[in-house]
Amino acid sequence: MCAMQSPVSSRAARLEVALTAAFSPALLRVEDDSARHAGHVGAQPGGQTHYSVLLVSAAFRGMPRVARSRAVHAVLEREFAEGMHALALTLRSPEEYSAGREAASPR
């Protein structure tokens, strides 16, 4: 007998599943920022409309910033169609992420 998979209920969890499948990230953080946008355009009662994503993936090596953003938006097209309003993206290759962390650390 085959176990049924439960549907992923929160949008943040669905974003994580979709981005992991598409980009095999070394690091992925998805934060629901909806509470900070209550009352703004696109905000919905119950939230799940505004997100911040930090995604570090080897897939971004050599890819321009706009192409990275377009690739992520293409993967999440369905979420936008179903009510996601805003997505703040930080998209880095592992090398860029490491270099940024080194530059930000105190000497």
C-alpha cells in the first residue's frame, strides 16, 4: 500500500519545496514578511503574500542577476497566480555568498 503524501499547506513551505527542487540550494531561507505589510497594497487577511528569500546555489554561477531573478520567478509563477504579491530576493552563488560573509566579518 502506498502512503499518501499530504499537500504542503503553507506558502512558505511550498516555496521551499519548489526552490529546492529547481536549484538544489546550499542555503535557503524563506521568511514570511506579510505581517510587516498589513494594510499595504496586495496584503491579504491571513498573510502569506509577502516573502523574503535568501537562496545560495551553484546554479547561479555565471548567471546575471536579472536572469537569476527571472529563473526564480518562473519557478514560482503559480504562487504569484494564487495570491503571492511580493518577493524580495537575495540570490547568490556559493562563492559570492562566502565572499560577502568574509567582507562583512570584523577583522
